[in-house]
Amino acid sequence: EKGYVHVYFTPTVPHCSASTLIGLCIRLKLMQSLPPRYKIDVKITPGTHLQEQQVNKQLADKERVAAALENKSLLDVVHKCLMEGNRIS
């Protein structure tokens, strides 16, 4: 049975240059945490970013996401973001 997870995130500022990276981090964390039967949809909260449509299009493009996750430099940044998010203060 297929499940769906829809996540909307709000960037700190409407021109946030890290929005795609943040969305990619969220997607990867969910992919690692959920069984593969789940379809994951990560988007920017409507009206909260100047390039909302472009970022959402990139995050929804499976080929772009796969290519990004094959890029070692980018994957290192994503993993660093995820590790910092798991730190207990």
C-alpha cells in the first residue's frame, strides 16, 4: 500500500538562496527515515519565496534530485546539514 508525505517549509527570507538545498535535505532525511513505499513531496510554503515555482519544480524533478544526490560535493553539504540538525544542544 502506497503512502504519501507532503511537507511544506518556509524559508527564513523570501530571497533565501539555500531554499533548494534545504528542500533537498528534507527530502533526503525523509527518504532515509520512511519505508520506500512512501511518495515524498517537498515544497515551499506558497507565497513565502520569490522563486517558489522554480524551487518547487527542482525539488519535484526526480532526475534532478537523483543527480544532486550523486554529486559528492553537494551530498557532503547535505549530510553535514543533516548531521547538524541531529545534534542535541
